[in-house]
Amino acid sequence: MKHQEKESAALRKNIGDMWSLVQSQLVLAGEALFSVNKDQATEVITREKRVNAFELLVESDCENYIALFNPVAIDLRLMLSLLKINTNLERIADFAEGIARYVMAFEKPAIDPELLLKLRLHSMYDEMLEMFNLTRLSLDREDSRLAGSIFAKDDVLDEINKAATPILADHIRNHPDQVMECLYLLSIIRKIERVGDHCNNIAEEIVFYLDAKILKHAGTAAREAFWRGEDAGVTNCRILREDSDTPVPPES
Amino acid sequence: MSPETKTGHVGRSKRRNQAIAFGIFRVLGFVVIAILFVIIGFIVIKGAGAISWEFLTGMPSEGGASGGIFPAIVGTLCLVAGSVLISFPIGVLSGIYINEYAHNNWVVRFIRIMNNNLSSIPSVVFGLFGMSLFVNTLEWGDSIIAGSFTLALLALPLVIRTTEEALKSIDDSFRQGSLALGATKLQTIRRVILPMAYPNIITGLILSIGRVSGETAPILFTVAASFLSHLPGSIFEPVMALPYHLYVISTSGTDIEASRTMAYGTALVLVAIVLVANLVANALRNFFGNKVKMN
Amino acid sequence: MSKLAAKDIHFYYGDFEALKGITMEMTAHTVTAFIGPSGCGKSTFLRLFNRMNDLVDGSRMTGLLSMDGEDIYARNIQVDELRKKVGMVFQRPNPFPKSIFENVAYGLRVNGVKDSGFIASRVEASLRAAALWDEVKDKLRQSAFSLSGGQQQRLCIARALAIEPSVVLMDEPASALDPISTAKIEELIFELKKDYTIVIVTHNMQQAARVSDKTAFFYLGELIEYDDTKKIFLNPRVEATQNYITGRFG
């Protein structure tokens, strides 16, 4: 193995370790949430510092690699996407910590199981974890089609998120004593939904790394077309576009 | 034994071998210089006594055993000048042709081989050839012109080869640089290549002057008179020459022992002429070298 | 219309086929970089545009090579006239053993320009264009050899510009220079693009990326990929190109 390849392998191992850490944070925060376990929540909050340290490590790894090896083509795309994946992972870990902090704030020993069922919070959390695991898997396997499959899963999160507000409003009306818990739950659902968005971003970066295709701000239709393998109008790289100074406005 | 001591040992023997080798090179280098100084010193010591104004400017008498060597000096200078005038244009132009114009095919290789053969032909054969062509066939008789042509033939391979080498040593990038600016081949040679080659071509001049001025055999048959008490009136007259004069007074004559000093004096003058020619040519070479840079 | 165009160019050194059917076009006022491993034919191809390969014994070419739509290998083309329009800068700085002034004036003089006022103005303009004027204006009569390697190379560029070519070919122009001189040459190439069409052969991938608009990757006498430089260096279409520019070759 060449020197340069050893360096990039070491870098990918570091970001892989970070991925594992963030994953365990998400799992632990979920367990803490569903059982309202404040010990687990405390552990999540404590371990957040390690994630931050990993973020700095991976960032400096990438900077060094770019400075020393002047990567081009696929090497350059890997570094650019790893830098952004790194940021996204750190944000995801922040959300895990945020969930844990709400768990700490809970006053009641348990959440109303009927409410959880109505909110479909369990399946939302599982879907989110599944998305997160897929991002890791698609980078490890260098499989851009697998990364593309993540986008569809995000729709489920969006749908549950949208449905949550009226359900919670209804619940507050019927159980005025649980107002705080309901507001916390709404915030937690928002955070889970945001994790899904960040998983989407990571998937976009993986597709950029592997295929040099820009899915960012390209809209749902383009993403789904990519997943179906049709490549409808997403091949134009942002760097190549003559009008690259004017960003394409994101879809509302 | 640990690896360090092993490599340390090798290092020592490496240095010792280097010291021995360079010691030998240095000694051999000094031997060459020593030989040169011994020869020159020997001639100077033996011949300095003979040198006088009279000797340099006087006419010979008693078959060369006394008197001066003026006609021989003039003769040698005439022959050197004549042969250089003939061999240089021809030699330089054919060197240019071979290196710059001719494609590197069998013709050029043949010319080159023949040229090398020519330069290894014994000089006496040139003399014989010069006699039959210039003296007899062209009916020039024993004359400066016949001798000059014969010596020019002798010098020609040397001139061609040094010209060729001088041109070859100039990096092709200069030719390409000139051609790429829309210059023709002739413009490139005249304006870029020749000015750069002058210093080395002049080295060829030095070598051929040295060779020509010392030759005896070719002039023996074509020009040299053993004894003349007057200077030549035209290039169609015979003339004395230093090397031949030296040969004559050392081997024949009534009193060889008495003319010994004269012989060494003649040798000294001959060596001095060659050395002066070298110095002048060296000065020219430096002058052109600087001019090339500063032009 | 494209400035330079090659159509199905084959080139042979004796029996060796150095170029195997190259077809490409170069637009005016752009910098095109030729990259590829040694012996891939990129320099050979470059030298076809000013017919420098005419000098190589036993070489021959087939195909059509044109500048401004005119076949430059046509019978009626005078090679020295062509070379006035297509300047060239070589790998090693090769100033002539003349003064700085005479080096730049050389191209004018060999092309029959006699007017000394005109020559002086062209020399100054060319030295300015080559970003060398301020460094040499007080020593125009000094030997070109007194300049540093980087200055010598800019002098060679000035020399090429003096005869007002429309195309400048550069064969690894910075490979023998230190990084600062290289940066100056690269900056110069970028400036010259306004007035000239530039084709540059380089072994330095970063250099190709920095100075060129388009990059052509050659391998074993074939044109493997020719595209916008940004595209080549971010997302090359052909795997061989990617392997070469990322250093994974062979």
C-alpha cells in the first residue's frame, strides 16, 4: 500500500470510529428517552465531549491530507465529502445530546405509552437509526445506490414529524398536566427529524464522492431519479457550472 | 560482529582505495608535466647559446653549420600560413556540412570513417602524394604552394573533426530555438551556431598549426630546400623550413658536432613558434568566448 | 472556429507509431495543457504545430493539422513563415549567447526587419509582455547568460513574442525552474492568454490545473481524455486519467 493510501485509510478509520461513537450516542439517547432513564441520559451528555474531540481530529486529518498530498479527482472528492460528513456527524451527536437533556428535564417517571404509540415515536426513532446506519454502510461499501436509498426513508420522518403537532395539541387539551412533557416531546421529534436531514446530507456527500454528482438542493425528483439510476439532470457539477456563483435556491 | 563495525570497516577500505587511486592519478599527471618541462628545458639549455639577433635574422652559411636561419623561419611561417589558409575554409565548411546539413545516413558515416582513416595515414605518404600531384602533375615544382597544399591535406582531417566536434558540443536547443523563431538553417548557423563554436574551432586551428609547423616528411618532397641563401620571391619558389633544416644540420654536413648548437637553436625557435602560435590562438579563443557571451 | 485543429493524426518515428490517431481542437485565447507519462506522445504532438518534427530524420505524419482552418502541412506553406505565427518556448531556457536586447531582436532580424526604431519598440513591448522589462531595462546590452534561470526563461518567452505569433507552444517551460520562477511563468501564461492561444506540455499536474482552461491526457500515443481542466481534476471521465492524476498509475 502506498504512503498516500495509508494516510487516507488511517483517516477513514478515524472517521469510522467517530461514526461508531455517534451511533452509540443515538442508541443510548433513544433508550434513555423511552425508559426516561436519567443515568443513561447523563452518560450521553458526558460522552458528547469525545465526539467533539473526534470532530477536531478528523478535521485536522483532512487538512493535513489536503496540504500534503494535493489530492485531485476522486481523492479530492473524498476529502471534501469527509470534511462535510464530519460536520454532519458532529451535528447529529449534538441532537443526541439535546434529546438526553430533555430526558433530564422530564418530571414524570414515564411517558404515556398511548401517546408514544399515537406519535409513532418508536418507529420514527428506528427509522432514523436505520438511516444513520445506512450512511455508514454505503460509505464502507462505496455504494452510491445504497446511499441514494436513504433519501426515501427521510420522507417517513417528515411525515411523522408533520403529524406530531396536532396529536400533541390534542393530548395537551385532554391532559393539561402533561403540557411540559408534550412540549419536550415535540422538540425531541424535531431533533429526530433533523438527524434525518443530516443523514440525507451525508448521503449526498457520499454520492458526490463516488459519482461526482451534486444532489444538494437538486430537489426530491432528482434524488429519486438518481436512486432509480436515471441521473435526470444531476450530472452537472456545481464547480463546473458557469453560473456557479449564483446558488440554486433550495426547494421550500 | 555487529553491522556497524562491518560497515565501518568497509568505509575505511573505501577511503584507502580512493587515496591510493588519486595518489596514482596525481603522480601520473605530474609525470606528464615533468616530461614537457624536461624537453623544453633541455632544448632551452642546449639551444639558448645559439640564439642571437644574427642567428634569427641572418642567412645560413657553410651548409647551415654557421650563420642564421632566417629563411627557414620565413619558410615555416609561409607554409603554416598557406596550409591554414587552404585547409581552414575547406575543413570548416565540410565540418559544417557533415554536422548541420547532412542527414545522419550511411554517406555521413562513410565520410566520417574516411576522414579518420585519412588522419591516420603516415605523413610521408602525404608527401609522396603531394609530390606526384602538385609538384609533378600540376607542374608547380618544389614550391611554397605545393608544400602548403600538401600540408593542408594533412591538416584537413584534424580541422574537419574538431569543427564537427565543436558543432556537436552545441546543444540542439539553440538550433531549435532559432528555427522556432522562423530563422532558416543558414541564418541559424551563421548567427547562433558558429559564434558559439568559434572557441572550439580555434582549438582545431591551434592543433593543426602545431601539427603542420613540425612536419618534415611532406615538405621534404614538395617544397623544402636544404640550403638557400636568399628568401623566396614568390609562392612558386622553394623555401627552407625549420623542421627540415633541423634534420639537415643534424644528420649531414661537414662537421655535425660543430653544428650541434645550431641544431638546438633551430629546435628552440621551432618550439617557440609553436608555443607562440598556441598562446595567440588561446588568446583568440578567450576573446571570442567573451565576445560570444557579451555580444 | 477553433484556432488549432488536429484530425486523425498519426505520427511515426521510423516504424514506431508515436501518435495513434489524435483528433482534437483548441480554441483561441485559451490555455490547453497536455499531460501524460513520459513517452506518451504529448511533446511530439506539440511539436507538430510548428513543424519542429520536420527536423527528425525518418519521421512521417498522416492526418490533417490546421491553424485558422489552414492546413499547416500543405505544400505551399513556408515553414519559416509558419514558425513566425507559432512561437515556441522550450524545456530548458535557451537564450542565445548574445545580449538581452539582441536575443529578443533576433526573431525580427532573421525575418528581415531592419528598422532599428521598430526593433527597439518591439523589444521593449515583448519584454514588458513577458514581465521582464523592469528587471532588465538598465542592462539590455548585458549578456543574456547573466540572468537567472527564471529570467532567462521569461527572456525566451519575450523572444517568442517579439515576432507577434498568434499561438505559443510551451514544452515544459517551468520544469527546470525553482518554485518562485515557476510561479512567475505561470502568472505570465495566465496574462498571455488574452492575446495568444497557448498550448503547454507539463509533467506537473498542479501546474496544468493552475494555468490551463482545458486539459488533454495522453497515454501511449493516444488521446485518452480531453475536457475542461476543472472537470478533469474533479471528475475525470476515464479511469486511466484518474489513475494518472491521482498518482495511482501502473
